[in-house]
Amino acid sequence: MPLLEVQNITHRFGGLVALDKVGFLVAQGQIKSIIGPNGAGKTTLLNVISGLLPSGAGRITFKEKRINGLKPHQIARAGMSRTFQNPSLFLQMSVLENVMVGRHCRTRSGFSSCCLRLPGQIREEKRIREAAMEQIRYVGLEGLAEVEAGALGFGERRMVELARALATEPSLLLLDEPASGLNSRETEDLGEHIRRIAEKGITVLLVEHDMSLVMTVSDDILVLDNGARLAEGAPSVIQNNEEVIRVYLGSGFEHVASSRKP
């Protein structure tokens, strides 16, 4: 069974059809990318999958359970986490505090325990800090753990958001244009992080415009156009698909599949 199954998802903004009967599968351990022109419905699709938007028609199954209608925090608790096009951080909080927020869906202590500072809550907070620091080290920001997020560069903020998403212990990680605003070196580092995340057994669903990154890290690619599925397949198939080239990649697109992971 696939980890994620999307069947005939349709979503409208008023009279505009943003998603038109979109369906695809994501296998356990896969890095799957979604590409397409601006306005193709890529971010809308992630928002529907993660519960930020209602699904309308169709069905979404995650870990063999239907998640249509669940709240975002319920979907996160089930094992799905995501990042956003623009890093969504608490800028007055430290890097460590931001990442600790990601552990919220894994906490057990209730409101009373937190207010009274009961021993169980204190022990849990220590575990949360340790888990958050592990993810901060994983993305290479251990030296900035106590720095306010607002003082970080854009690329560093991206890494904090990634660490926070990983702190939820996801089975499926949704990445929405994580290379946006990054320079070429930062994008290469991001690609390495995505590979390492997959090697840890975390499945990745990636929305991205940087085709070098997409073709390098992806196992499979879904192409959307005007809210509908245009093509789907391995990077080598997609980059040679005449319709995809015409609609999105362009005739000057360089074939980079030879540089993708073994």
C-alpha cells in the first residue's frame, strides 16, 4: 500500500477550479516532486493534503486512513509535517524555541501540568529540548540555537523551519519551494539534506521550481498544469516529455538526469 494516496481531488476558489480531479500515489521512502507553471495548483494541493484547505471532492488516504476533513494538527499528529514558501517562524523567539514548537504534537503533559510545573512536565520539557537540539544539529545550526530567528539570514531561516518540521517526527514531509530565495551553494546543501532525510526513512513530497534540484533528488515527478495532471514519471521521462517541455520546461531545458542520485 502507498503511504499517501490522492484520488480525484477537486478544489475551487469561487468559480475558479484550482485543482481538477488530481490523483497520484506516494510510496514509502520515496522523494516525489510536484512541478508546473505558476498557478498550476501545486501549493493549493499541498494545502489540501495537509488540511489547511478543504478537499472538496475526492479522497486523501494517509497510512491507509482517510484524512479528508481532519484538522491540520490532527494530520500532523498522524505523521505528516510541512514547510511553507515563506518561512513561518516566531521571529522574537530563539532558534531552539522555534524548533521546540515542532514537538508540540508529541507532548503528553496537559495544561495543569504546565502551569504547576509538575515533575512529569519538567522531564518532558527536557526531552523536548534535547530532541529539538538534535534536529538543530542535523541541519547544521547548533551554533545559532540561542539566536533570535529574526536575526538569521533567509537561508538559515529555511533550515530552522526544516528542523522544526523534522522535530514532529514525520513519516511524510511536505516541502513547499524550499529552494526559493537560496543561492546555488545553499540549494546544493538543501539537496543533500533532502537525500539524508529520505535515507532516514522519511518520505518527501516536494514542490519546487528549481529544476536542477528536482531532477537531482527526485525518484518520481508529477507535473500539474491549470490544476490538472499533465504528466507523471521518472525524471528521465519527464525531462523528455514534449508536452511538459512545451508547457513548462522550455526547449532550452538542460538535461540533468545524469547527475541525479544513484
